[in-house]
Amino acid sequence: MIQSTRFHGIFSFVLALAIMAGSLLSCSNPAGNSSSTPVTGVSLNTSTYTMLINASYQLSATISPSNATNQSVTWASNNTAVATVSTSGLVTGVGVGTTTISATAADGQKAASCTVIIPADTWGQSVGEAIDSSGNIYMAGRVGTSSNFCSPCYWKNGTLNRLPLGSGNTYGKGSRLSVSTAGDVYISGWVGSSSSNYSPCLWRNGILSILSIGTGNTYFSLAGTTVDSSGNFYIAGCVGTSSDYHNCIPCYWENGTLTYLPLGTFSSTTMTYGTAGGIAFDPSGNLFISGWVQADVGTNSYGSLCYWKNGTIPVGFPNGTGNKEYNTPYDIAWDASGNIYIVGTIGPTTTTMGPAYWENSAETSLPMGTGNTCGQGWTLAIDSSNNVYIGGSVGPTASSQTPSYWKNGVQMALPFGSSGIGTSSSMGHIVCSVSGHVYITGGIGTASSLTPCFWEDGSLTNLPL
């Protein structure tokens, strides 16, 4: 009996030890048989990034080790007036300055950061313009630090307004602009994530829409824009498989829908490529698009001047004696009497081209001034008194030109301010107001140091950056 009691006591003691050991094991490993792996570090895909206002950039965080139990991070910006960051690490530029974007591991012990810089604008260009029924003047363009690092914008009565770039896009530009009778503002342009990856687009009252360039196409070019009385918006241009015009087809977009234009046949020769330039409605409501088409003969860059009426087979215009290779029609308009005008560039070679216009198919070359042997005609406007204004550029060589304009075929001077310089690439759009004032958009300075501006009746005004 005594021996049995002693055995029972020993058994109880051993059982108590076992229970205690189990409890200790349970406390040291609350997850059972699995063990957690702590975070030892956080890294980002970049430590410094320079971006534009309205641009976005995706930061990504990497947790070390790769098998850490908790992979989540918390994102934060220490200056949301410069840039914000989403819960997934998408950074959006807000204002000029510098901020730090941080990613902190869920355990709060490890973090990494990226310095985001948004520089002030030092470069800009105004391109398209329009005047609404109340007399407000709109000018579309771009601002940034260079032509390769800029964002789309427009100015309303001289006040700068930035346009959205869309998620993932880092730069872009506004091009041509039209305002409907209802006051809707349409701006064409492009946005992209790099200089080799961008898309045509349209902003309607500041809302961005990407335009299709068609199946198999990788290249596009945008030209004139217009809007009809119902608010339908049209953009002329071309699309193709490369920037070589031999691979491009003329087209237009109606409210974002792409339509190819027929190439036609001239002098028994079937045309194989081309582009559209100007686009406008005649007084009867027919849609006209100016452009050129050409047969792929292997050497010609440009071809037969033409226009399309309501998208039908193109109608050819004369090129003038000896001018069979190089001509580029850019704009189209009508006067109060219903006469059709097309402006462009014409000549026997690319280095001896000059500005010209056609009135009801009759060609007129424009004077270029003393010492100038090369020039281009870009845009066209006609006021209520039937004065014809043409914007373009002239210079001693094809690569050295300055903005110019003509009134009824007479060349007018344009001042360039204290810089004394204007570049051919800075020439924008010309438009007439109801009151008869003439506005030209553009830029002054060099190609690498350009200030957006406009001329009103030949008087220069700089636009804010």
C-alpha cells in the first residue's frame, strides 16, 4: 500500500513536469509548429526621381529577406504640396519643390526613402489657339525644362492651366485647340512614359482620352483640329508603321474614332502614302481636310497637294512649274464669299522651299524678305472683312528660320523681344477674333531656351511658365 502510494506520487510529479514543459513550448511558439521570419531591410527601385507636375511614377519596395513573413509597407510623403503617394507607391507630382517618399515595413523597424524633385518650368511653347463666343482666348502648348521634359497645358486669357497626363505618363504636350459654341474646350496632343512610348490624346474640358492609332500602327502625327456646331471634335493627321512618311496613311479622328482617308489615283498613278494637315467645315457644313498623297517611288518625301471633301477620293491641287517633289499643305479656310484657301510649303527641293497659298486652286508664292531663301507656310485665318492672314517662318536656310506672317500676301514683321531670336519650331497657330484682332502663338529664344508667347496684331506678349 505504501509502495503504491509512492509510485502514484512519482507519476503525478512526472506528469506535472510534462505539462509545464508543454506550456513553456506553447508560450515560446504561439503559432504552433511554424515560425515567423522578421524583416531585415527595405529597398526601393530608385533613390532619387525628377518628375513634372501632374506626372506619375510607380515606386516599388523590396522586403528583405524575400521570405519575410510580413511583406507589407506603408507609404508616406513628407511634403504633399510637392508630391503625393498612394497606398501602392504611385507618386504624383503636385507642385515645384522637393519631398521625401518613404516606405516603412509593417513592423515599423525598417524603412527606405526616395527623394522626389519637381523643378520649376524654364521652357515653354504655345501652339494652338481659339477664341470663344465671349472673347476668351485659349492657347494650348507645353511647359517644362526642355522640349523632351515638358507637360501639356493651356492658357486662358494668359493664365496657365496644366492638363492631366494620366497614370504612368511622365510627359506630354498640348497641340491644337478648338472651342465649341457651347463653350467646351477641346485640345489635341500626346502623352507618354518615354520619348519612344507615347500616344495621341484628346482633352475635353481637361478630361483626358487616349486616341487609337489603329491595328499594327506604331506611329502617328497630329495636325489641324475643328469642332462642329453639335460639339463633335475632329483631328487631322496620319498613322503608320514608322515615322517615314512612306509608311503613313492620312486619317482623321472624329470624337476619338479613327477614320482612314482614301489615297486616290493621280495621272494614272495609284497613291500609296500621305498625310492630312488642315481640317475645317465650309459654309455649307461639308468637312474638308487638306493634305498630300504620293506614290511610293522611293525618293520623294512629299507628293501631290490635295483635299478631301467629306472623306471621299482626294481632289488634287496644282503644284506649280518645277515643284513636283516637296509641298506640304497645313491649313484650310474659307472667306465670306465661299472661296477656299489652303496654305503650305512648296519648292523643288527641301532646301529651297517657300511659303505659299492656294485660292480656289490658284497658287501664290509668298515673299520671304531680303536674304531669306527658304520658308514655310503653317496656318491660315480669314477675318470678317476677308483679310487673309498666314503664319509661317522664313530664313537663309532650312534649319535657320524665324517666325513670320503675311496679311493679304504682304509680309509683316514680328518682334522677338529682348532675346532678338525666334525659332522656326516655335511658330504656332494664327487666328482672328470677331473684333478683327489677329493672334499668333509661338515662342521666342533658342530651341533649348524657349519662352511661350503670342503676338496680338504683331505686338509680342510673353506667357507665364
